[in-house]
Amino acid sequence: MTDFEKLSELGEGVAHLCAVAGDVDNLGDLFKDIWKDPKGCLANLMTASRLLNHFFAGEMEHTLQNSLVYTVYAGGDDFFYIGKWNEVLKNISQWRKRFRDFIGLEKPSFSAGLYICHHHTPIHRMHEAAEEQLNRAKGKELCAKADYIEPPVDADCKPLKDRVALWGKVMRWEEDWKEVVAEMEQLDKWLKSEDKDHKPFNSAFYYRLLGYARRAEATRNGSCELEDWMFVPHLRYDLGRNVRDKAPDADFQHFYDLANLKEDNKTEFFKTLYRVPLMWALYLNRN
């Protein structure tokens, strides 16, 4: 077993770890559905319970055997893992898919909370922070409007669950997380590119984008600060001066579309979740 310091230095990107806490959603409802089924009986409930335990304590143990992720505890309906940060982020959605395939039902899913940290962070603090993110993912904690695209609770304040939370942002697995991963891969590709057409897409530009994204989030949260609302002209000026004539039109347009006041999906993404793929790409390219 590799110690945390060496583990954090393995693989790609900054030498950090990621703690992930997960919990099966609506387990009580699942057991009720099994019991209400005409063929339902105590034996079926016990079988479902054993399946859940076998997945986390057996199947996932086998999956993680040769990875950069260690099990702290797993069994029943929850788990807590610690691993190289990018290894966790790359694979978390596949673990969810594997879980649903293993159980063989459409309904079961799990929510997860991710916490990226230095290897010196005490394990109890990693666990507390990952649980805090998990509570956000499960709708147990209030979130600012800029921390999600779709609220984690319904109109009656009932938690919707089936989400993942990272850096305080709450994301739906099938919609938001996939978009985050796709955007991160594009940002990372540009950052690593040695093509002269992509020279404007450097770390300095990405850090400026982080600043614009924070200001955009503030406007979604109802900021009255003029500086926050000026993110649109400032971003457009930045793009015009540093990107327009130095990058392909399609790549320039990719960012220019973020700088508008339309109520479309791309603008909502920039005002809520965009810092996640940006920080992910930057972390991947830091030694």
C-alpha cells in the first residue's frame, strides 16, 4: 500500500487527493416497492440488502484493487474512498453506472460528495468535508442559486438526490456532470496543445476566466455590485484583445457565447458550474 504523500504524487496533475463519500438514494422507498410487489417477501428484502452490501464490499473492492483509490469503509448502502484526485473524478460516474448495472434495476442510484485536498489533511477532516458535500448533493443543505442549474430540491422542498457535489457545486449525473467532463476535456486539450492557434488558451487566460465566472455567479445570486455585472463587457474585451485574431473562429466563438445575457443553457452553465471544469483542467496541468 502506498502512503498518501506518494499516492498524491502519482498520475497526472497537482499532488492532491480526493475523498469521496457516497450513499444509496431512497433505499427505504426501494425496500417498500419490493415489499409491495405481489411476489415480495422477507427473502427478497434480504436478497436486495445482500446485493447492496456485496456490491460495495465486494464488487467495488475488486474494481479498485489495481487503482489509485483506497477503501476506508464500504458496505451496506454507503462508502468512503480516498484516492488520487483525478482518478476519482475520472471514474466516479462509471462507478455509479456499474452500481446500477449490478443491481439490475432502473431506480437505484447513489449520491456522492467529493472533497479535493492536500495529503497532509487528517482523514477525519477529509470525511467531514466529503460528508458536507454529500449532504449538498442529497439536498440536505441549502445552496446558493449559483451552485446548481436545477435545484437539488423540488417545489415542496423534498430532496431530489441522485447528484454529485464538488467544490460546493451540485450536479445531476446525467446532465450536468457529463457537461462538466466534456468541457474539462476540451479545456485540457487546448491547454496541452502545442498548436500556435491555441496559444491564447493558456493558464493565465483560464485564471482570468475563473474571475469572470465568479462574478457571473455573483449576478445569479443577486449581487448589486456593478463590478460583478461588468463581467460581460470585460470578458468580451479580453476575448477581443487576446483571442479573436489568434485562435480559430470556432474556438473564439466557444468562449464568446459565454459572454451574453441570454437565458440559454450555455449562459446558465457559465453562471453556475463553469468553475468546476476550469479548475479541473488547471489542476491537471499543474505539477
